[in-house]
Amino acid sequence: DAMVIQNPRYQVTQFGKPVTLSCSQTLNHNVMYWYQQKSSQAPKLLFHYYDKDFNNEADTPDNFQSRRPNTSFCFLDIRSPGLGDAAMYLCATSSKQGYSNQPQHFGDGTRLSIL
Amino acid sequence: KNEVEQSPQNLTAQEGEFITINCSYSVGISALHWLQQHPGGGIVSLFMLSSGKKKHGRLIATINIQEKHSSLHITASHPRDSAVYICAGVTSGSRLTFGEGTQLTVNP
């Protein structure tokens, strides 16, 4: 089945140690999103790619970076994770056609813990 | 003030009951998502609608554009429906503005 796959499901890293989360999709969607969701809160958009065009949200910390080497893959890099970065990270995709009116398809998320 | 307001925040029902979750939204939102999230899990998109009504199994979503209001209904509720249901409005650039979610618990 076509889907959005996030790896790993659970990631533990040390304070300050760089970590990379990955997302792949078989939907051939042009748009890919990264969200951060802290406990009992709504997801917060960090950034999104429209094809290769990177769109950063104004309040996303510089500590968070992203790469999209091809249509299928997108990575979230946290350069120096702090305790406050412990959260669920969700990847989503949507089709470019009718950009604003296409549903977003979410992955199962990666839960990041910081020691 | 959030652009998307959901109610109720918490809802407890008995198995078999008809459930309604409401969502009001502000100007600038072109479509609405209804999303489901189980504890510790990812998000499943249930519906996206910009007009009318959609049905999938026991789930029905309606939207009234004039009143800027949407509802999610669950018929014949079941304990496996227990989850957080989130209403999210689509704004410019396909961004989602999320409601605070409704925690639904269906007891057997």
C-alpha cells in the first residue's frame, strides 16, 4: 500500500548529540511536511518542501534543519538536541495538484527522547 | 484566539451511542481536515472537506461554509473509536491550523 513511513518509531539520543529522523513516501507527493508535537499539544509545523523548494516557519529554531534529496525521502536533522526537543515528530505529504485543497497523509511519527 | 475551536474537549460515551464533535473556524480557512490520533500514535486523516458531507463507514463529516462550522459524527460507537479527534483548518500555503482536539473515550 502506498504510504508515509517514518523511521525509527522511537529514537533516544543524548543531550547535544545530533540526530536525524527520516521519512519516506510511496505516494509520489510533491509536498512534504515536518511537524513537532509535544505531549497533549497540537502538532506544530516546523517546515515543508514544495518539490525542492524549502519553506521554513518563522518560529522554527535554527537547531532544526531538513533535507530532501529526492521526491521520496525527507530528513529532519536536529543539530544539538535539548531537553525541550523531546517530542513526537510527524511527517506528512500532500499532492501538489490543487495545493491548498489536498489532504495531508501522515506517518506514524517518531517519538524522540533526550537523555 | 485560535482560528479553529473544537468542542467538547473531553467526551465519554457508552458503546453504541451516537457521538458528535463540533468544530468552528474563522475566515481564511478553505477546507477542514478531521484527524484521528490514538495514544502514542501517528495521525490518520479521516476526512478533508470544503463543502457538504462525507461518509466513511460509521463516520460522517459535515461542513456548513456559511456558518463556518463542521461536525464529525460517529454512529454505533465502539471502544476502538477511543482516540483524540482533531479538527484542522487548511490556510494559506496548505498550512494546517489545528484545533485543541477532543479526547473521546468509549466504554464497553
